[in-house]
Amino acid sequence: MEKIITQCAWCNRLKLPDGQWSEKPFVIRFPGLSIITSICNHCYERETIELHQQRDLAERQDWLRRKIS
């Protein structure tokens, strides 16, 4: 029987059976083990904040270009 495990594609943490993410990153390879990539809560929050900051910066740059033109 094939085992399936979820691993964060950003930091390599593993999703534990209780739904929590491991504290340390792991890279594992075993015969008969399928790895599904996802994103852990920590990386999701970090990436979301960064995305919003980039969007806000782009909006401010567009505003400044319109003011200068």
C-alpha cells in the first residue's frame, strides 16, 4: 500500500497526522511514499504579506507616475 505525505514546497516541513506542520524541515525519500506538495501556514502568511507589500508598492509607484506626468 502506498503512503502519502504532504510537504511544504517552500520550506520542506511535513504535515503531521494531527494536521500540524513539523517544526523542522525534512527532505525524505522512501520507496512506496508519495509526496504531495502544499504550503504550510507559516509560509502562506509570509508569502501573503510579501505579496500585499509588492502590490501596495506598485500602486504607489503608479500614483507617483501619474502625478509626475
